[in-house]
Amino acid sequence: MKLTVYLNFQGDTEEAMNFYQKVFNGTIHDVSRFGDGNFPMPEEQKSKIMHGRLTFGDNLIMFSDGMTGMKIDHGNGIHLCIGLNDEIQARLIFDELAEGGKITMPMEKQFWGALYGQVIDKYGINWMINCDL
């Protein structure tokens, strides 16, 4: 069994996918647009991403733009947690995710023996970065 993250955005999925591709040094696959389908929709929706995948390491994040008029609310009840064991890479990922976003807990050594921090990125996604030292 494997859990996969599926993120929806308010029309800026392509920008977000490219951002995460850079942050995680990943590969984008299987991008399909709403216009690829044969169903009626507003013209501006046709170029938006219906489905896309980003892989990095053994990880997968899937993406989609919401339908026109659909409000996306990422909320504060879910955080994506990246676990690493390389302090330089952990700080780099944390700093890149923080660009244009908000640091909610700076990267610091914690009582459980890890380097840890939290950030809400510029797309409103909550991230936890945990690096075992």
C-alpha cells in the first residue's frame, strides 16, 4: 500500500509543478489538459492542467487545476513532511519552499535529534522538513 499526494490549485498548477520540480530536482510526467478531453467547458479552462505527475526519488505528487469557479482551500490540517538525512539538502529545500511563502517554524535542531522546520509555500501548501542528524 502506498499513499500518494494529490494537490489542486486555483489555475496555477503548471507554475506550481515547475516550482516543485526545481525544489525537489524531479521529473514531470503525464501532463494532460482539460482541453484534451471531449467535454464542454469554458475556453479559459481548456489550457489548464487536468492531471500531472511529479516524481523525485521514490516520491510522487500528482497535480490538477480546479475547475473554473471552484474555490481551492488548502487549510491548515494537512502538512507534507519531507524526511532527509543531509543537512545541506534539507536547508536548501526549506529555503526554496520558503521563497515567497511564510516560515512558521525556523529550521533548528530539535530535542528528538533532528533538524526541523515548517513553512507555508507561496501556493499555500504546508511543509515540514525533518532531517535526521
